[in-house]
Amino acid sequence: MRKPIIAGNWKMYKTPQEAVAFVNAIKDRLVALPAAERVVCPPYVALPGVQAALAGTDIAVGAQDVHWQEEGAYTSQIAPRMLKGLVKYVIIGHSETREFLGVTDEMVNKKAQAALAHGLHPIIAVGESLAVNEAGQTQQFVGRQIRAAFEGIPAEALANVVVAYEPIWAIGTGKSATGEQANAIIGSIRAILAELYGHEHAEAMRIQYGGSVKPGNMAEFMSQPHIDGALVGGASLKEDSFVDLVRIAIEAKGLA
């Protein structure tokens, strides 16, 4: 069975001090839940403190984005080699970076390849707008994003990649897809990966759902066969809520 992975995307919340206090408050409870992989993705300025606070645990740290260049005149950006030693994971292609920062499918691919080249593990986010969803074009749209993101990525790198399906209309809105809807789209993503890399690689790939995930609906998602975890926004900012999400994921997969 694929090991569930629950990642908290803190977005632009928590100062460095707040971030360290948060992980110190929950780390013992998270350490007690090893059947799922647990990841926290704080803002860049909090990464050193969070990484130090979690040292010696098996809780992973992630960054919220990365540039594809080694270095250069890219004001406000962060290079993959700057993240080495601080994080295991890096979120790439989140809809907010696509919408507000102009990140394209081509950039997602370049970021993913750069991350892998530096030993970082990409969490590649894909997802459709409400208009695309209502037009019945979700599978085609997300399929194009997946094909573009994985262009040129070799099969041997796939063990270090996670996919997150996040319908844009469900992020921060309180709305979410049903478990069956999310499972169907994630199943179609897995089918495309099977086309690209073969059935065995596709079955080994972990694919998360994201979009207004909370303890009240986590079991619905995690009980679905294709859904291997969650990329969580708001609910990951609350101590009890994030711990509950991990616990519920483990129980729903029968790993408790």
C-alpha cells in the first residue's frame, strides 16, 4: 500500500517565531503517528527555525515554491540549492502561484526538474477552475497539466514525486469536491501516468487531494482507493486540526 502523505501548506501565515512554537506544540503528537508521512510547509523565513525544531524527528519540512535556476538576477525568488538541507519537499505549481505569480505549465516542468536535480522532492499541484469544471473539461485540463509537468522526467525519479490534485474552486472557499469526484479525477491522473510510465510506476505514485480539506471530510477522501493523502491549507494552521487529519488518514486507510 502507498504510504499516506499529509502536507500542511501554511501559505503566508505564521512568523518565524509562531512557526517554531507551532511545530513544538504538535511534534510529539505527530511523531506518534508514523503510519503517515507528515510534512509542514512554512514560509521561507521560517524554514531554518522549523527545520531545527523538527531535527531528530521523522516529520518532513517543505518549501512552498522554488525557481529553476541555480542563481541569478531573479529578485524575490529562491534557488533549489538554497533549500538543500532545509527541506525535503517543495510545492510546485500551486494554483495561487499560477494565478498571482504567472507560473505556467512550462515553468512547473522546469521547477520540477531542477528540484529533482538537487535532491528535492516535488509536490506537483494541478487543478481546474470552476468554469472548466462546470464545462465538464476537468479531466482534459488536468491531463494536459500532468503531461506538461512530467515532460522529460525519467521513470527512476518518480519515487521522489508526489502529485496534488487541487480544484481551484475548492481552495479556501469552504467548498470541496466529493470523495467520489476527487477519486475519479485522481484515477484519471493515475491512468495518464500509466500511459507515460507504465502501470507499476503509476500505481506506486502518491496522489493527494487538496481543497477545503478538514477533519470533518478527511475520512471521505481518504477512504477512496486512489487518494493517498492531502495537501491542506487552513486546517493545517491549527494544532488539533492538523494532528486530527493525520490520525484520520491513518484510520481510513486501515493502518492504525
